[in-house]
Amino acid sequence: MKSQKIIILTIISMLLFCTVVSYGNENKDSKIEIGIEEHQGSYIPMDAVFVTSENDTVALKDIITKPFLLDVGYYNCPGICHPLLSELTWAVDRIKMEPAKDFQVVFLSFDPTENHLLAKKWKKSYLSSMKRKMPENSWFFLSGDSVNIKKVTDAIGFEYKPDNKNFIHAGSVESIAADGKISRYIYGSTFNPFDLQMALIDAQKDKVRPTSAKLLQLCFSYDPEGRRYTLNVTRIVGVLMMLGLAAFFVFVVIKKNKKGV
């Protein structure tokens, strides 16, 4: 009986292993063109130089002193950037931590044609909608040149491409330690203040955590046209077939053993 259980568990493990390896190889061999390729535990270049909303040229290491939330988008975005930043603003307004003292926030435009004037407009618009007062050094709205922008987008695995006068891109918020170490990726069209707070605490404690979205990549793919994540039916069917095959083998082994009794 013990040997039967071992055989059954071995068969199931082999099938599930094949499924995971197949999925892993699919992602490894094909570099995503649009979306987020998570790099938890890696570092963003803190020596990258950008321009603040006040038209000051600074390196990230000169303005970042606390764990921070990074939102990468662009100011003239007609799609997800404004809703995403609105939700982030709402959630940050309710985090039970002190801005500037415990954490910071950075919005970085990946469009090199945008400047500090747009950054200043956005900063005024979003921060004025908050109930809590945000110190000057708590939330930075940045712009920059293509070289420095690419340093950061490559570091966080943010892939996008031009689409006429706009860009096709995904959306996420990263929690990053003061030294630039990427701790977590946070996805969604809404944000839970508690989740953001825990992400900042993880970054502060130098913890790196995989996201639930990383697991959901098995079932979801980013749709650049619709600018949203959609069910990957082919991938789901493939996994279900493998699980069904495993169940079939278990059934055959059990039935065979019952006949032999």
C-alpha cells in the first residue's frame, strides 16, 4: 500500500513539475515586449538623474532617504496613468505612517519629451486632493532624459512601446528600500492602504516578497490594446489537461490495485 502511494505521488509530482517547467521556459525564452517583468531583490540605480517639479536636477540618492513607492507612467497618458495615480493618492492619504518621516512616493514619467512644468501641474493637482498635508520632500514628480529613464525602467522590468503620440504600457507600483532594493510589486486598479503600508514596511526591513500577481501570471496575460489583464484561456486549458491526466493515472493505478486484491 505504501509503495502504491509513492507511485501515485511520484506521477503527480512529475506531471506538475513538467507543467511548471514548461511555463517557466515559456517566460524565460520569450522576453516580454509590454508589461512588467518582476525583479524583486534587484536594485534600481540610485545615481540616475532626473528633474523635479521645481526644475531642480537631482540624483535619486539625493532625494530618497526612506522606503518609497514608485509609480512609473507619463503625464499626458490618456489611459491608466491618471486612474492609477488617483487610487494611489487615495490610498497614501490613508496610510498610517508619516510621509517624509516614514516613507516617500515617486512618480516618474518615462516620456523624455515631458518636462518639469507638467510635473508641477500634476503634483499640485493630486496633492491638493489629499486631506493630509504632504511635506515637500515626501512626494516627488519627476521627468528626465531617455538614458536615465531607461536605467530605471530596465531595473524594475517595465516594458512599453510607442503608439503614435502615446505609449502602450502596463501599470504597477513598486515598494523600494531607501538604498534602491526592489521589495514588492503591487498591481490593480485600486489600492488597499494597508497593503501599501505593509509593502513599505517590507522594504524598510529589507524583505523581498513575491506578489500574488506573479502567481496569477499563469492565468492572466497583459492585453496592450485594452490596457488590462485578461484570462489566458490556452494556458489555463493546458494546466487543466495536465491535472486531468494526473487524475487519470491515479484512477488507473487505484483501479488496477483493487482488481489485484
